[in-house]
Amino acid sequence: MSLKAMAQEKVERAGISNYSFDHDVLVMCGVRYTLEACTCGEPDCDGVRLRKSPKVIGRVLQ
Ligand SMILES: [Zn+2]
């Protein structure tokens, strides 16, 4: 399964339906998350980690 498919499953399991994908970037509430494979090996791990894209960090709100 692709990272994208795993991320989609993770988000939907969390009850979030308001999201979209911009290529391989997950966008939720205007925040972009890059997808990373998770290798922690926890039995309940869904194999994907969402990392807030640094592109939006530091955005100035005035
Ligand atoms: Zn994990």
C-alpha cells in the first residue's frame, strides 16, 4: 500500500473527512502535511507519520 493510501486510511479512521491531497502532501484545514513511512513496529501502527510541512510554519498572521 502506498503512503498516500495509508495516510488516507489514518485520517478517515480519525473521523476527518475534510481533507485533500496535493500530490503526496496531505492538506487538512489549510495545513500541509508531508507523509513519512513509520517503522516503529508498534502493533497498532498504521505505518505512516504526518509531518507538518515547514512551508507553513512561520507564516505571519497580521
Ligand atoms: Zn509507527
